Amino acid sequence: MKYVSGCLICGADLVYLPQDELQDCVYCGRQVSSNARCSQGHFVCDACHSADAGSLIEKFCTETTLKDPLEIAVTLMRHPSIAMHGPEHHFLVPAVLLAAYDNQKSIENRAGKIQQARKRAEGIRGGSCGLCGNCGAGVGTGIFISLITGATPLARREWQLSNRMTAESLLAIAEHGGPRCCKRDTFLALQSAQAFLQHWFGQSLEMAAAIHCEFHQFNKECLRTDCPFFA
């Protein structure tokens, strides 16, 4: 999203090599023969460069070895298929959390859980934050807890935890007021999930303490200094 020219990952100039070399794609990890990469060493294959948001999120979160959910989220947000605002964030939140949780704590069948997260998130309509009072990024944290606990509509403790997670995320998002910002709401949702795991599971999900938004210039409704992440 941020870098509309040069490297998708960091914005640095592209470097063209005298001959093809095997490059590891930052998003899918696949090795591709290419004569181009950025001056900082990043490479994005053609398939990932043109991928749709849902497929990109699913593939990257299934395969990434990154442990920090914030780093995973921001890496995805920099891709041009992830708009400044949009329902792709409803899936991005649980997918990022599942990837980070698996890389830090380990879960069974990460790929299957991420596929389920995508299916569930697709049922949350865009604009639900304002039209239904139900931000999809917040609901995404509930999807995450549901998947790691195996919650169903008939479960007891798991049902309680999933709903409580969503409620706490929505409260954190609501306290900062509108208008909506899918980046701000995503960051708040990730912070809420981190605190929730510590409190209710006794598990510390390591994440960068400071969040400095690099996308505010693309948001005409940005709260600027009223946003806790405004750089």
C-alpha cells in the first residue's frame, strides 16, 4: 500500500542484475529465477505481485516464519492489493494472529485454520463497523480465539472466551472514536488479542511495543495526533 513505486516491501530502488539469479519471494517463499530485486535484497514474485488480497493473506500467513503479528500485518498492508480500508482486514487480523501464534506457541493444522478464518471473515460485510456497530477487525480476534480453542455455538468456556475477545477488541476500537480507519482498528485489535492471551491464557504473544503507522498519508479521514499510532 505504501510503496507505489520501487520495492513493495521497503520502497527502495529496484536493481537489475546482469543475469538471472534464484530469488526467494518475501511473500510466498518460492524460489524464482529473476534478474531484478530491490537494493535491500527484497524480491516479490510476479504471482504475489498480482495476487488478490484474500489469496495473498492466506498464502503468506500459512507459510511465513515471522513471529511478530505486527510485522506480519504491516508486511501484508504494504502490498498494493491491500487497500487503505476494506473488508480484507477482517481476514487479515485472524490470519496474522494464527500465523504468529503458531510460530511462537504452535498449533495443529495452521493452513486449515487459516482457511477457516478466511471463510468466516468473508461473512462480515464491509462497512459493518458503522452500519452494524461491529468492526470486522474486532470480530477477527474472536475468530482467532474460536479457532485456537475449537469453539462452537454449543461450547461453554470456548464460546465465552471467543465472545469476550470480540467484545474487548470492539471496546478498544470504539474508545478511539470515528471515523473508521482499518489500519488503526487492526492495530488496536492485535493489541487487544495480545493482552487477552496474557490475561486469559497466561501466554505472552511477543509483539513490538511501539506502533508507528506508515499509512496515514493515504487516509483522508486520518485522526492524526488523536490516533495513538500517528507517526
